Amino acid sequence: MPALRDREIASVARYQRQFREFIAGWMADTAEPDPLRAELMAASVVAAHNHVLRRWLRGESPDPVREVDDALRLVIGMFTAPVGTPDGGTTVIAFRTGQEIHALIPALRRLTENSPG
């Protein structure tokens, strides 16, 4: 089986390289094309695809097309969010909880008191 494993590794590497080249070209029109970002995004696309493919092959995916769409939407979301925060800026993360706002305020205050800066 080493030959099959080597073939799989080469195939995945080729697949990732093609995505990286496409993404790098797509990003070339941006102010700061980033080869590392293109590499990371390509690796994420391949990982998302392979995750769903393996689930489908094991019979664990009732709707692989929807799962691929969801997985790729997650990848895009991870890489289209702003990178970093401006100097002096604040990052606000919204989430849903069953707790009332008055119960959350003290915990949020503790977070800001313990944050650097």
C-alpha cells in the first residue's frame, strides 16, 4: 500500500497547488496579495472537501452536496473576515446565549479588565 499512499499524497498536493494558484491569481487584484494566505486558504478548501468526501464514502453524509457547500462557506468566512484590528480598535464578537444581559455584563467587564492594552 505504500505506492497507493504516495499516489494519494501526490494527488492531494497537486490539487492544493491548483487551488493555491487560482486563489493567488484571484487575490492579485487586492492591495496586498498574500502568498501565505493563498496557501492556507487552498489547504482549507482541500481539507473541507476531503472531510466531506470521507464522510460520504463511509455512508455518514445524507447530503454531501449540502455539506460541501456548508464546508466551503465556512472556509470563505474564515478568510474573508478582516485580518487584525486597527491600532486602538476594539473587536466585538456577537453570540447568542440564554443568559440575560444583566448577568453577562460583569463577565464582559472582567474580560476588558484582564485584556492587554
